[in-house]
Amino acid sequence: MVYWQGYNMSEKTILVWFRNDLRIHDNEILVEALRKADKVLPVFCFDNFYFKITRYGTRKTGDFRTRFLLEAVADLRKTLQQHGAELIVRSGDPVDIIPQLAEEYHVSEVYHHREVAFEETDISAKVEAVLWKKKLNLKHFIGHTFYHKEDLPFPIKDIPDVFTTFRKKVERDSSIRPCFETPGNISIPPIDHPGEIPTLQQLGFDEPVDDSRAVLHFKGGETEALKRLHEYFWESDCLKTYKTTRNGLLGADYSSKFSPWLSVGCLSVRQVYWEVKRYEQERGANDSTYWLIFELLWRDYFRFMFKKYGNQFFKAGGFKGQAPEVVPHEDELFEKWKAGETGVPFIDANMRELNATGFMSNRGRQNVASFLVKDLKVNWTKGAAYFEEKLIDYSPASNWGNWAYVAGVGNDPRENRHLNVIKQAIEYDPKGEYVKTWIPELTMIPAKLVQTPFFLTEADLKLYKVELGVNYPKLIINLAVTSINDKGATLFA
């Protein structure tokens, strides 16, 4: 055997490039690397690209999601160490880092999970091109969806543009593969400098302030993800009533809250599926167990639609080609919307929750998006970009796919869908508890009046200690033109 710089040159080493798959359970690239190689080299890159300012003036990643990511990477490192391995962490461009590490550690191949949005696939392509020049292969795996594209009953180009058609066909004709086993001991080559995980400050952020009103304190990492899965299904038994509670606004358990961990791959969506199946066997199936899978199938659908239509989802006209109407003073309205200063309490409460916590309910997301596009007539891509910065559970396909849906330029089969946000507020926050939680200046207004303070008389406003334009904003548009149509697919699951 030939030895050089501490490495056994006859041994095969595969570099496992972690991106949005920060776990060791149900992780095919890790399992396959362990099967094919003598050693694996786990690597994560903090790519500066994801912390830059976008053309909208927003950051690609905000403070809550950055903290969550740092926690997730730290947890992955700790988990790997418990399995006898180590995670190499580097900051910079993967196009430089991955080939350099491949050369330094005499790697024979690089594995990673395929992404679908054009920015992520462009990074992969550039890394692949540099590796190819070094006669190294970048092998792509599928690991973010219930279904593999090879298991779908149609090719990507023929995927139906209507979710219901897609859902019925895959439920009838496709099956979900079993999870990969969690590895035991993980053998790695000698690593001298694993690298430090950067701090929030090094990435350009102050520590975000945790608001006591947040529905949940989301902590990144596979450990927390599996803990949440166990608690929601087995300890609190909340899965049993998911369908009836999923449109809630306050509290930790009205919905699963799995989305932040799913977005960076701390939790495998396939693991969720098989845990639901186990729950159904042990505690019984019902509408709620089906409905959680139904909601999560939207994630699959938007990822497949991104493969079909590419970056058309990032254009104002979407894949339908015609952008919604916008008003000349949209920037002024957009700033009011962002700040939660529209004068519509239900909209403002949701935006204030987002700004303060990095999270917003599914029901809230539908309403603030519809209000921005249909009522304020602001370019929907601005709203999508703002969500990209603020949401702790941001995922490109789900975020931009849902916004395109709301704007009527994506997968919504119905024309001119338009939520009546006042009707929605009264239906989903009938006691005004949510609005009063996030807008305490409206606390004294009775529940039946709190959603519409702009209809109150001056005498009533004085009685309830509200001064419109002073301690709560005046209404920035006339809501009389709002149509009523609030039946439709659940978005942002």
C-alpha cells in the first residue's frame, strides 16, 4: 500500500456535499457514499450568495432563518461526531471550496442532492464544470420529495398544471419509497482543520430578539426536528385533529410547524409520511392523517412544476405570461404592507407577526398575499422576495410557486381568485384574539368591531382609546371593491 500525507491512496473517499439536507436519517447521499467508499468527507459551505441584497432591496436570508441554519449545521456536526465522523465547514463560494477539498482529500467522487430553482441549480452546474475539468464526477440524488420523478405516472414536461389532477394520478399510480436507514459508524479520512461555524455577526446580523408571542421557538437541527415530529404525533396527539385546527392563528399546535425543518432538510418529508402511516396503524386513520399528507404533497408539486417551468416562476407574468395590474404608487403601498401599517388589522397583525418572529400561519399567508396583489395591486414578486428574506421556513419552489398561484399567474385553475380579507378575519379570528395579540393598541375595541376600526365613529374611537393615523394607521385603500371568493386550495402548507 502507498501512503502519502496520512492518506491511504488505495482507499476510496467520496465527498458528501450537504446543502438543504442537514440530517443523517433518510439521507441517500450519505448512505450511498458509505456503501460505495471506504471513507466519506461531509462538507457544508456557507455561501456568501445567500446573504447578499437582492434586486428588490431585500436580503436573500434574514436573521431568524440564518440563526436557524447555524443551529442546524451545528446539530449536524454534533450528530456526525456522535457517529465517529466530522463535518467540514467552510465559508465562501462552493465553486472554489468543493473542488479544492476534493483535491486536498483525494476524493474520487462528489455526491449531493439535486435542487430545482435556477439559482441553486446554477451553483451545482458551476461546481460540476470545475470538477469535470479535474476528471471528477458530481453525482446528483433526489431527496426532497415524497415521490421520485422516475416514479411519477408522467414525464416532467407533461405534469398537469392543476394540482388536483396531479394529486389524483400520483395517489392512484405512484408509491412512496421506504426511508433509508440511519447509518451507524461513519468512517472519515483524517481531518486537520474542520473549520468553525460562523457567528451571526460574521454573517452580518445581530442576534434576533425572540418575541414571547411567537407560536413556537424554532431551533434548527435534526434533533429538534425529530423531537417535534414525536411530540406532535405521539405526545400531544395533535395529528388526530389536524384538519380541523390547521387554519388556526395562535399557539404551537394548530398545525404541525414542520416547515422550517423541512426547508433545510433537518426532517425528511418521506420520514413524515411513514410516521403518519405508523400512526394510522397504531391509533387509526382519519381525515386529519390524510390531510397532512395532502398538504405536504403541495411541496412535491411545486418542486416538480419548477422543473417543468424553470425560472418563469420568478417573472411577474409567471408561466401564464401576463402580469397582474399594478398601480403607479406601488412602492409606497408595499412599504406600508411590509410594516403592517395598512389599516386592516388582520393584515397588519400577520405582517407584524412575520417581522417579529419569522413565521406566519398558512391562513395569514393566503390573506396578506391576496391583499398585496389583488387589493393594493403591488407587483407580487416584491411580496415573494420579502417572504424570502423574512420566513424562517422559506423554500424557493413553495414560496414562489404559492405567490404565483395567488397572483393568478401560476397553478390556480380559477381566474381572478380574490380573498375578502375582512370576511376571512371575522371567520378565522372571530373573537379578535389574534389581532389584539399583535396589535395591542386595539385591545379595548369589542371583538365584533376590532377587524374594522375604520368603520367606527369618532366617539367610539375615543372611547376605545384609538386615534387613527396616530396610534393605529388609517386605511390606505378603499376596501369596498373587494370581491368575496375565499374557497380554494390551502397554500403555504
